[in-house]
Amino acid sequence: MKSRLLMIQGTSSGAGKSMLVTALCRILTNKGFKVAPFKSQNMSSFTHKMENTDKVIANAQAIQALACRAIPDSNMNPILLQPIGNSNSRIYANGEFLSVMEARDYYSDFVLDKGLRIALDAFRELSRKYEIIILEGAGSPAEINIQKYDIANMIFAEKVKAPVILVSDIERGGCFASILGTMMLLKPSHQRLVKGIIINKFRGDNTILFPAIKKIEAKIAKPFLGIIPKIDHNIPKEDSLDRDNNDNEIKQGQKENKNKRTFIPSIKKNDKTNNLQIATDQSDLDTEISRFAEKVESSINMDYILKKIIR
């Protein structure tokens, strides 16, 4: 089976890549496709231990697998970095602990050789089983200090010939500058992989954005494919820029729902492994994913994405 591909990259960390991938996984699954998520390299303290195994993947990919109504698979997140401080991380490959590495050694000795091979092998395994693979990037593809080592973004997209949609968080400010700056810092071959732009987390009347959108479209020759509103949800978030906010939401949710049997995006800590796992009723999480996906689908040009970009 030759899978059709789409990669979601962001203009920054916290742009909403994971949530957009989750939504797309559910939208396409609802359309009858056999879909899988994939993130070649993820740095996260929130991990999911797969049932009946000792293997772990990032929580985000486990939630995305649920969005696909699929069983979490180590091939969905073949390289996991679990930070432990002082620039050191525990490295997991194919779900299994490999070693502790310092950041400099990871970049110089591992990522472009063994790391990339591990990620490509895992991707090929998924490609044999699924019709569509939605890939997620990490951080920003325009981090020029580590661009040559960045197997989570354009290096991988180029290897597997995945079209890219760039998502930008307008809530942070500087959205249009970040879109233009990201495109300018990509080399031409990587610019060509970008097939469209999505603005995320907008509040208010989106028609006020149209003049700016036209200017940016004229400068980068890429279409804008949607403006996603700020959507409140109870889906556990990544633990990068959203971690503190998520912790506050969890505490507030636990306080408000102390005597209720409703969905709480709670995280349970496993003291033996220091893993953070989903600890919530799966059916409630599934319902929340569907609700979130419906709002995203109504805000983007899904027909164009499916017919013109995913291939």
C-alpha cells in the first residue's frame, strides 16, 4: 500500500500542530480512510505506555492514534526524547529505552545517522498498513541553528516527499511576520514543499484578517486554507509551552469536578518510571476529540486539502 501523506509544521512551538493533527486524523477517519499519525522525533515528558508491552510513545501520538480509532504503535513516534535536565534526555527508539544522551552528542553522533534510519524504517512500516499518514513536525522548520539536524521537519518531509501545511498561532502576536519569516528562512526546495497556510487560535471577526492574508499570499505564493478559532477543549496538551497552562486546567478541572463523573484531562504519574499517562475515561476523550475535529473541519478548506494537497 502506498500511503497518501500530509505533514503539519508550525511557525513556532505551541502553534497547535499536535491538535491540528489530532483533528485531521479524526476528520479523515470519519471519511472512511485508514489513517495513522506519525512524528519522527518528539521531546516530551508526557508518555504513554502501550498496553501489554514496556514500550512508550509520546502522549500526543497516543491521543492521535485514538483520533484515528487505531491502536497506538511505536512506529507512530519512533524517537522519543524525555528531558531529565542539564541538556540530557532519555532516548527511546521504537518505544524502548536506548540511552541517556547530552544534546550535543545527540545532534553530532546520533540524529542524522541512526536516528534518521530508525524514523524512516518506522515510517515505512506504517506506510504498509495505512491509506493516509498525517505527519507532525516539531517546533519550527526555520530554526536555522539546528536546521541541518532537524529530522522532525523539512529533512523528513523531503525524504518521504510529504506536502506541508504551515500553521501559525495568531494568539501570540506576530502571526504574519512569523509566516513570512519562516518561508524566507527555508531553502527553495523546502519552500516548494509548503502547499498552504492555516492561522490558528483566532478570536473575533476573521474578515479583518483578509487584507493581510492577501498581502502574504502575494509575497509567498501559497494559499491560506483556513482560520481556526480559539477552541476551548479538554484534550490533554503537549508539555512544551502549554505545560503550565495545562497543569492549571487540570487542577481547576479536578476541583470543579470532584464529585462529578465527567471528563477531566487528568494525567497520572507513574512513580516507578516517571511516565505521564492518560488517566481519563477513553469514551469521554473520544467524544472531546470528535467535538474539536468538527469545529476544525468547519474552519478549514478540507475539500482542497484532500483533493489538492494530500497525495
